[in-house]
Amino acid sequence: MQGATSRGAVAEAGEAYLREYAAMYPRERAAYGFFPFGAAYMGIHSGDGRVTDYSTGAVQARIAALEAWGTTLAALEPQATSDDDRTDLAILRWVRGAELFALRELQPHIHHPAHYNDTVDVSGYIRRDYAPLEERLQSLLSHLRAIPDALAVARSNLAGPLARIPLLQARMSYRGHIAFLQKDLLDAVRVTPSAALGTEIEGAAEAAINAVADLVDHLGNLEASATDDFALGEERFLGLLRAFELVDLSLDELRAAGQADLDRNLAALTEACRSIDPQASPREVSDRLREDHPPADGLLPAAAAVLESLRSFVVEHGLVSLPSSVPPTVAETLPFHRWGFASMDSPGAFEDAGAGGHYYVTSPEPDWTSAQKEQWMRRFFRASIVNTSAHETYPGHYVQSMHKRLAPTTVQKAFDSFTHWEAWAHYAEELILEQGFGAGDPAQLVAQLQGALLRNARYMVAIGMHCDGMSVDDATRVIMDATLMDELPARREAERGTFDPGYGNYTLGKLMLRKLRHDAEQELGAAFNLGAFHDAFLGNGAPPFPIVRRRMLRYDDGRLL
């Protein structure tokens, strides 16, 4: 395994845990949007060609193994003598606890109909050049052959009743997989030098397509019994934060922090809009800015055009080091991931550091009306493309992934906190303007603040929908009011919150990162260097904030906000 270390018992335990983890989750990206992150996502390809077994027996066996791991990790405490050992042990305890919470409490394989998206996602075999083509195609063939049995288990597990909006979203995603398997996959495998292998893949793809179609039909049959009961409730919502992020705050503390940041950003947005036109309302200014967007077929070129200016700015201002000079490739979002506006798919932490990644941008759907397409494109007004690109590429996720590959231990490379991951990218949007990008252009500030207000709104409606009985309609209005967003994208955002309760953690993470930076500045005084702080933050991998605070501060008072 690339990047493995041999520091003793803790390191050996970490690699043993990772081997078991990779065997259970060979190609699993996420449950409930952020956990568990699986082996192929990390860049560990020993499990390629296999899928996760979510049968009752397999899940119970995994729970038993995790319970046994608790004893193993407790016995390692006296041997964790170095800072890296202590950090690794804390990460392993966190990952174990989060995985247990997912399997016992959330049970996404039973309650979350889109959970099996990654079971049928075979795009990585052809998108990432991590091994010779024929080797990847052999793994692809094995994976395709495993899909029918895995989805038979999925149909058994997803017995219903299920929440309506996540169910409809899942059906749309699975239809996207069918489209990918029918066209994109077969177009890609036609380049194989082995005609026989190509024929086998085509046959296995047909069987996989039929299995996905059966799952779509199965979910369609469950629509009649679908409910509006998607909420986690306060106990599980707070339990999720404790298990997945080691954040132990009350709902009142969470609400107060979120509302204060929302109010701060609203006031700043009002002032920025006033600087553009003192006579116009913020909505009128926003509407005017949103008219300045590229045509739908010019969205990807517009996104590509801003990357070099962002990269140059990061380098010239010493914001953070860039371990790789290879830029990402801008591409259209794949058919089965089109619920978001944009995303960054970087090579895994154990993959070639020189490899690029894919910066995916979502154009309007071809079957939308002209009015719907215009609403969608207004989200991509030109200043907002810069803001989104800073989040996803430079200095955001793409730079983050470069540093993660350089983390000092196998365990620190392997496991990600969603809140840590999104904290950096959301902070990056604000950072570039703070450091002078755009030369004080108020339109750029409006775009950044609208992005921040979207995260503020997500934060508040996640709490509202999962703890306070807020409806999707009410959440849509909250998002529209906070962000000045049109109804179609605002409703998409509200609907996402029904199946991704952690999507408010962008704001939570940024607030915790700002607090960490403040504490480091107070501790170091004149010796504080912003670029060095950023390198140190990214150099610790991406563990939960309580772990990284203990790593970076000499005196940690434990206060996250």
C-alpha cells in the first residue's frame, strides 16, 4: 500500500483496520452523504471488481468486528507514544464509532434508497488512469457481474415505507446510471484491445442495466407507500454530529452560531449591493448580476477560464503550497450525480500524486423548458463561477487533495471528516477575497456572500427539517430569502437536505476553522504565518476538528466555536 509506514503497534493496527475496511467497503463512497468513505475513493484498488455485501448477515458480522476492534484499540493506548501514534489512534476510534453509528442507528442500506448508487457506479474504472487499461477492464467486468446479486439484496433491504423525496431522487440517480451504462461505458470499452473482453463486458453491462432497471421499478412500486417522514429527529441529528464529527454541542448552541453568521453575511451582502447601486434593493442588484451568465453551452469553457487565474493568485500570494502543477480537467457532471451544481473528483490519497482530477460542472438538463434552463444558468453568473471554482479547485478541494496525499501516516491519509473537508473549501471562497482577489470587485463579493448565505441557509434548514418539523416548502422559502436564489435551484437545495442532513456542516466547519485560525494567531503572535498555518492544517489529513486542534495548538481549550 503506497504511503504505508511501520512505526509499531499503532501503525500495524491502522493498516489492519484499513484492510478490513477496504474488504467491507471496496467501492463505497458514502452513506448519508459523507460516511463511510471507501477504498477505491481513497485510491486503494485491492478491492476493485467487488461490491459491498449489505445482506443482514454481512452487516451483523461487520458490527461484531467493529465491537471487537474497540478492545484492540483500547489495548494500544499505552503504546501510542508519539504524536502521530496518538493522532492515528484517535482517528481509528473516531472511524470505528462513526461506522457503528451508521450501521446501527442510521442504517442507510435499509432507509436511504440512493445508498446503492455506489454499488452500480463503475465510472472510476474508465475515468481514472490508475492502472493499465486491460487490468481496469477486468475489474470492471467483475464489478458488473456482481451488480445483479447486490441489487437483489438492495430490493430486499429497501422494503419501505421510504421517505418520498429521497425515493424520487434515488430513482432519478439510478436512471442516470442506466444511461451511463448504455452509452458512456460501452463507448469507452470499445477501445479495449481484446474483442473477447469487450464482448464479455457488453453482456455483463446488459445484465447490470436490467438489475438497475428492476431496482428503479421496485422503488416505483414503493411510491404509493412513501411518506414525508424523512427527519432524523433531535437525538439522532446530534448523535450524528457526535459520532461523525466529534462535535458535542446543543441545538441551541448550533442555532445561535448559525444565526449569527447568517445575520453577519446578510448585513455584508446588503452593504455590497448598496455599493453597486445605492438606489436598488439587494434582490434587484442580485437579479441584475445573475443576468450576466454564459450561455449553457459556454458554461464549461467559462469555468475552465478561471482556473489559471486562481492558481496564479494562490501562488503569488503564498496562500498555500501546491504540491502538484497538474491542473484538473473541467467536465460535464456525470448523469447520476446531477443533483448538485459542481463538484471536484480528485485522485485518491493513495493514487499517483501527479494525476489530475475532474472538476465537474452541471449544465441545464436538455429536457427542461427554456425558463427552467434560464433559472439554472442564473445560478452560474460570472462572478459566482469564480466563487464555485475557488471552492472546488484553487485553493479549495483540489489543493486539499494534493496535501492529503502527503499526510505523514497511512491512517491520516485514509479517513476524512466531511466537516473538515468542506470547511477548507468554504473557507477558501472567503480567503481569496480577504487576500485581494478581484481587486475589491463588489460583484465578486456579492457572489461569495451569496455562496456563504446558501451554506448558512442549508445549516438552518438542516436543523429545521430534521429537528423542528420544517417542511420542504418552508425550507425552500428560507433558502430563497437568504440567498435571493430563484425557486428551482432553491427547491433542489431544500430537497437535498432531506437525504443529506449533514449538508449544513459547510458553515459549521468554516466557523470552526476560523476559530482555529484565531486561536493559532493568538498563540503565535508575530510569528504567525498564514501560508504556514494553511499548510499545517492541510498537512494533518482531514480528521475531525477536535483532533486537528490538539495537533496544531499547544494549549487547546476545547472550544470549537
